Amino acid sequence: MDRDSIGKLFQSAAGGDEVAWKALVEGLSPLVWSVIRAHGLTDADGHEVYQTTWFRLAQHLRRIREPDKVGSWLASTARHECLKVIKAARRLAPTDDPETLDRADDDQTPEQAVIDSEEAAAEAERVRQVWQAFQELGENCRRLLRVLIASPPPSYQEVSAALGIAVGSIGPIRGRCLRRLRARLAEREVR
């Protein structure tokens, strides 16, 4: 499904065409699910985010000015909803993580605690720099890479339908985006 057909389906759905709405949901659901899976939510939270994302689209049907970009709108909305769920979960259960509870009982030497702390800080800094370099990529690269890192990864046909990119172009675009990301990381000397 390309952007033009997504735009036409969206306009028909906004006009009350139930068949168009169903086709839009079928065509763009893989994109929404790939965003949800990329955030590692539980099944229950994932289904909640999925439903909320489509509900938000239904609420904003008449407000969306660029119908051909509804896939991007859905991906962004799904991402925001995922982040809300993750943030709420952190507030509710900060010590429910078994690893955190197990670490409290470890007979760790002070030296090992310092080493572990330094390694964790270095890893956190590396991750921060990778995400900062990722944010510097163009919107198209960020969108494509976000979808492609989903677990399990969507098929190129699903990516094509969700983002309006020809199947044969996905691999070359992905390669260019990853080269740009590597170049930005090399500038920062991130390994």
C-alpha cells in the first residue's frame, strides 16, 4: 500500500466509509504493532496501546491535514502511547524487578561494586550517544529504522505498506541510513 492509496483510504474512512476504515486498519496494523513490539511491552499493555492508537486516530479523523502521512501519525501516536505506559509502569513498581532484588542480596566487594558502576555508566553513556546520533538522522531514516528494529521484524511488504516505500528501495535506503548513523557515531568515537 503506497502513500497515495493510504491517503485515499483515509479520506474515505474520514467520510464514513466503513470498508475503507477496515482496509486502513488492516493495512497499517503491522506498522502499529511493530512500534509496540519495539518498545517491549507486555501483551496486555501492547493491546491497550494498539486500541488507544486507533481510538486516537478515530478522534482526530477530521483534523489530520496530510492524509497520505497517516502511517507516520499512527507510528508517532503508538510511540507516545508506549512511552506513557512505560513511564507509568516505572512509577508503580520500581522494585518489582527480580534482578534488582537479587542484587541487593549479593555479597559483592566494594571494588566490584565500583567496577560494575563504572561499566554501567559507560554503557549508559554509549546508549545515550547512539540515541542522540539516531535523533540527528532525517525523519525518513528514523521512521524506517524504528520499524525495522521491531521484534520480530516486519516483512518488507509490511514496511512498504506502512511507510509507502517500494519494496526494492527498502534495503538500499536502510543501508544509507545505517551508514549515516555509523558516520555520526564515528564522529563521536562511540564503539
